[in-house]
Amino acid sequence: MLYVSNNDVPGVIGSLGIALGKQGVNISKMTVGQEVSGESSRNVILLNTDRLLDKNELNEIQALDHITDARVLEV
């Protein structure tokens, strides 16, 4: 599972999906929650993936525009 926190702006989910696809990671389920605070809003995204990301793959996700945090979760 992958936990992602991001600024709620257009294109973030698309760039996240493209980056995971290039890494050969399949998404089986995605849940998005929005937190509105004043004039800005943030999202929390939980992705069920077919495998865990390695450190380099996670670093690529963390470097995407508007991503404020990304973590691999093992359940």
C-alpha cells in the first residue's frame, strides 16, 4: 500500500499514475480524501498496489510536483 499526501491541484493523480505505471506498479484500488483548510485544500491518497515500492521508486514519487509526503505501508 502507498500513502500519499499532496496539494489538491489538477494533475497530481494523473502524474502519480503515470509515474507508477513507468515503474511497472499496478494499482488495484485508490481512495482519495480531501481536507479543506481556509482557501487551500490537501488530499490524502491511499493506493493498493501489486507490490511494494523500493526506496528509489518511492523517492521518485516523493519528488513529483505537489506531493508533500509519500510512504510505503505494509499491511
